[in-house]
Amino acid sequence: MSDATRKASPATSTVGRGKALVRAEEPDRTRWSDELSSISLGDSLHFYETWDRPATIVSDGAYGVLGFEGDTSDHLDMPAWYEPHVAAWSKYATPQTTLWFWNSEIGWAAVHPVLERHGWRYQNANVWDKGVAHIAGNVNTKRIRRFPVVSEICVQYVFEARIDGKLLKHWLLSEWKRTGLAVSKANEACGVADAATRKYLDQGHLWYWMPVEMFEKMVAYANEYGRPDGRPYFTQDGNSPMTGEEWAMTRTRFDCPHGVTNVWQRDPVHGKERIKTNGTSGKAIHLNQKPLDLMTRTIEATTAPGEVVWEPFGGLFSASVAARRIGRRTFAAEIDKTYFHYGLERLISEAAERQLI
């Protein structure tokens, strides 16, 4: 499909698929905020520029299953659907920003090239295993001709740091070469046998981020023994060398609890956690509500208290609820008025409960 044809096509509709609930009334308000959360009704593309820069982005948008107004009917149009959002994430991300991308396997596969093109580096794919109870025996495998699906994907990306337009590994080697010193001298600088040339200055897959103390040693050595006319070396501003603290800001946080792997065995949301029209006895609002414990796991692993989490496709604002419970600040949007109404109720209730604790 050409760009012209795509632009001329009407927005994809959920008509014919059906939703758990469609609320006829307009939401009581279109924005709400307190000291931890700020949510808006509408397309997140209109709000990104007003949000503080994120330490983590939790994306739970189009799956290509007509799940909400504007979702695509399959995975083929998902790259075009996500591209403006991914471009905006890259514009406002920092080298400390992690992206958690929730989707189906085919949906993620379709969008992955878009993420890479905009500077997001793949880290790991995590599988949410919902268990066999998720299908409840209601699948005719002779008809669908495949194994029943009980999983979703939550893929971890980091925003690739660059200095002077270069990836870190390219910048490190180019700065060392500027000194006029032999590359092998980097090992002497760091006080190692060969780790500096084999890892820190490697330009292939063996490269990994230098520990702060090693970076400080390399910088000090380069500026003491490198060509005087090229100083300072390893500088961002041209006036002074980078400090260890500044170097530490060139990668994302990550803290994995002991024993946690990339396969998350967790039943679908049910019971009190499931948001329904009448407390726990009404109709489920969102058919794919995410568990708060999984949201907490990802956010806590990649942020510190007080840092910012973005939830551009809020739904019932599960990421925002999880984030505020552990002291993170959130910015979120939801385009569907029904989801926004109930998500807003959820956040207001959450804020009131936390005040009472």
C-alpha cells in the first residue's frame, strides 16, 4: 500500500468485532493530575511534548486485533501505526530510557524494524505465560490448526546512547585513536591484561559498556600521555573530559530480582484486580488488562523513585497505578473514552486510598 493510499484510507474501526463495554456518556473530565500522575484523554502524540522526559516507557498499544478504535485489523499496518509514536519516543528519550513493548509475537516482529530504525536497541524478549486456564478448553485445534496461544510478549529495549553522533563503542575508539597512543596502551591505562582492547574498545559483538572506574582510568591516562595538542580527550563539550558520573548517565538502569527469568508464569487478571462495571460483580471493562505485579516488576527494574514513567496507550492505566505505588511519576494518555472513564476512576480511587494509608 502506498503512503498516499494509506493516508486516504479511513481510520480502522472496531465495528464488527465488539468490545467488552462501550459507554455512551462522555467522561466527566478529559484531564486529571496529582503529585504523581498526569493523565489525558486523547492521542498521546498530542501530549508527548508536554511530558517530562521518561526513564521508562510502557507501550501497550495496537496489537492488530481491532482491540480499540483506530487499532489495525492485522499486523501488516502496525509499523505505520507505531512509527510516529516511536519517533516521538526517540525525540524525548535519554540514554537512560528503557522501553517495555507489550504485544503479540507477530505484532512485535512487525514493529521491531521501526524501533531499531529510531535508535532503540533490543535487549531481551520476555514471555507472559498465562497458563492453560487462559483458554479454558474452549479452543478447537482441528479448526485453528495450531497450538492454542496462552502468551504475550513484553520486549525490553534501551535507547542507544550516542556522543557526537557516534555509538558509544565507536566514540570510545575514535577518542583513543585521537591520543596518538597505541590501542594496546588502553590495557595499561585500565590496569588489565587485555580487557580494554578485547571488550571496551571492541567494535563488534564483544563490546560492552565500560565500568565507571575503568572509564575514569582510561580518561586520566589519555589526558596525561596523549598528544598535548589534542586535549582534552573523551570530552562532550570540548572543554573538559567526561567524569565518571557523566559516563554513568550513558546507560539505563536495570536491577533484576534474584530468581526472576524471562518467562513470567502468571494467570490472567481476575478477582479484585479485574476492573469491572460494578465493583467485582459487573462486566469486565478491558479484555486484556495487564497484571499490576508484572507492571511493577518492569518499572521497578528500570527506574528509581521519583523518576518518570510514560504510558502512552493507557487503557485502564495499569502502568500508572503500579508506578505510583512505588513512588514513580507518570504521564499517560488514552484515546478510548470508555477506557479513559474507568481508568480515571481507578486512578482517583488509588490516589484516595494511598492518602489514607
